[in-house]
Amino acid sequence: MKLQIKQFKFFINKTIFLMIFLLLCFSFALMPIGVNFFVFSEELLTNKPTNNKPITDTKYKSEEILTIEKQIKDKADRIKDLEMQNENYKRNIEIKKMEQVTLSGELEMLGTKISVVQNALERTQLRIKQVNLEVQGAELKILRQGAKIENQKEKIAEFIRLIYHLDQQTPLEILLLNNSISDYFNQVKFVKKIEYQIQGILDEFQVNKQILKEEKKNLEDQRLKLENLKKEHKEEGLALEEQEKTKEVFLERTKKSESRFQALLLAVKEETEEANGEIVSLEKKLREKLSKELAREKETIFIWPVFRNVITCKFQDPTYLFRKYFSHNAIDIRASQGTSITAVASGYVGRAKNAGLGYSYILIIHNNGLSTVYGHTSRIYVKEGDYVNQGQIIGLSGGMPGTPGAGQFSTGSHLHFEVRLDGNPVNPEKYLP
């Protein structure tokens, strides 16, 4: 019996010794892995790179963006200077409006108007350069933001791999993988830190994704703004050509003579008064005659009479050349010679006057007491009494000096457009979309 007990104790001791030996061997075999996990985790938590690869976004240096931002500011400062200069031009025009209408005064005002357009042209050119720089800056920011997101994706993937490996280890393995009990508890705490850290990176990842989305939207907006500025620049270029042409025609017609200038003013006044009196008389007669037909018309909603809706001279414009003798009771709309003119609303043609080289125009009577006049027409496609539909082509624009329909004095190709309510001129802009 004693021998059996002694043999059993020997067997137990031998088994325990073998288990300890195996665990020690296992521990020594896995020790480097444990150390590597700890170092790897430490690098992640301290935001240090876990390998020798450079962080991706360093290739897009912030200095480049700062340089672009400085250039944008320089352009903005220059635009501000030009805006101040433009205000001075406007003040000079206001002073000239109060003076007596003379040849020298009008030439000076034309010169100032040309300066205003040149100023606007230069400002738009600067804005185009400014927006181009903003587009470059936005593209760089998108690249940097994309690089940040890729870097965070890599960190998240590394954390996931680390957590997966740690989850495979039992507490005993973790204990054996560390050099001391304190190292064991440090690594247990470390796992909790990893949980907090990965949540922080995920939150930052979402923020960066939103920033990237906003930067892309900003880039789209800047590109659209650039396209609009290019169109504006083109329009201002045409406006400059018109102003220079006006001055050229003005000098040609007056021969720099004050007496010729005053005679021209009187001739234009007579032509305008004749056309106005004719329109008022015809409008009244025809409205009475067509009252039943007009009553059946729907509510009058206007469209633009020409495709390009840029106004070059306002209703009752105080800088109008002939303001001393009569108001400009219309708007002038930019239209190259021969542009199609469409009826702004349905109605009846009250007058389709072809005056040869004189002032030609079309009068259309609408319901609700409204009528419209289309002046400086080079071609007329309708006749008096015709019913026209909204959008129907009724003629072609003119206004080029010395061409059919231009009249005594027209400074260049455009459409003279009037709106009348009960025969009285009103501002067309109130009725146009």
C-alpha cells in the first residue's frame, strides 16, 4: 500500500514537472510575438508609423495651399482697389448728368463710360484668376483629405488585425507572453486603451469623410462660378466694343462740331416725338376696336423678346445721350444685327412701320391695357391686324448706324423695347421674367 502511494506521488510530480516544462517552452516560443504586439500597439496609440513607409499626405505640402491663398488675397485686394476706382467714375458721371448737354461734355461722359466698362472687364479678369486659384486650392485640399482618409483606413485595418490576434489568446497565454505580472496588467490596460483609440479614429474618419464631401461640393461650386464669370467677361467685352462704337459713331455724325451736335439732338427729338404720338394714337383706337377680342385673352405674362437678355440702357436712364430733350422710356437690350425678335406675349399687331433708313418699329396690343414696342427693326415679318402668339418671330433687330430701321441716331446694334400701360410708358423690367 505504501509503495502504491509513493508511485502515485512520483507520477503526479512527474506530470506537473512535464506540464511546467511544456508551458515554459510554449512561453519562450511565443514571447517575441507578444513583444511585437505590444510595440505594434504602442506605435498605433502614439500615432507613430508602424512601418518605414512615409505618411501619404506629406507629398501635398500645406505651403502650396498657403501660397495659393496668398495669391487669392492679392487678387481680392486689387479687385477692391478697382471697385474704389469705379466709384470715382460713377461720381464723375453723376456730376456730368447735372451739367448742360454739350458735345465736349458728352464726349467726356462717353470716355468715362468706356473707363467704367474697362474697369469691370479688368475686375472680372481678376475674379477669373482668383477662382482658378480657388479651384487649384480645393483640388489640393481634396487630395490631402483623401490621403488622410487612406491613412486612417490603414490604421483601422491594423487595429482590427491586432484585436483579432489578442482575442485569440487566453489569459494564461497573455500572462506567459509577458516578462512579469506588471507587464501582464499593463497589456490588459492597453487593450482598453485600444478600444478607446479605435473609436476615436472611427469618429475622426467620419469627420474627414464629411470634410471631403464638402470640399468636393465647394470645388463644383467654384467651377460653376468660373463658367459664369467667363460668360460675364464675354458680355463685358461686347459692352466695351459697343461703347467704343458709340463714341466712334458720335464723332462721325457730329464732326466734332457743337452746331452739328445740337442739330442732331433736335432731329432725334422730332423723330422720337413723331413715333411716340403715333403709338399713343394708334394704341387707343385699336384697343377700342379690339376690346372684345382682347377680353378673351388669358393673363399677360411676358417672355424676353430676344435670346440674350442683357440690358445696355435702363428705363429713363439719367446718362442717356438725349436726356435734355426727352427721357429714354424704354430699355435697350443687347442684340447683334439681325437677331430674331419674338412677341413677348400674344396680341394684335397695331403698327408695323417700315421707315426705310428711318426709325422702324412694331407695336403689339395685348390685354389688360398693355402694349409693347420693338424699335430699330431691320426686318418686319408681320403686318397690321395680324394676331401673333407669344414666342412668334415678328422681325429682326437692327440699330447699326446707316442700316434699315436704325433711325436718325443709333449708337449700335440693339433692340429698343418699350412696355406701355394704358398708353403710358412703364419700366419693362417690372414685366420681364
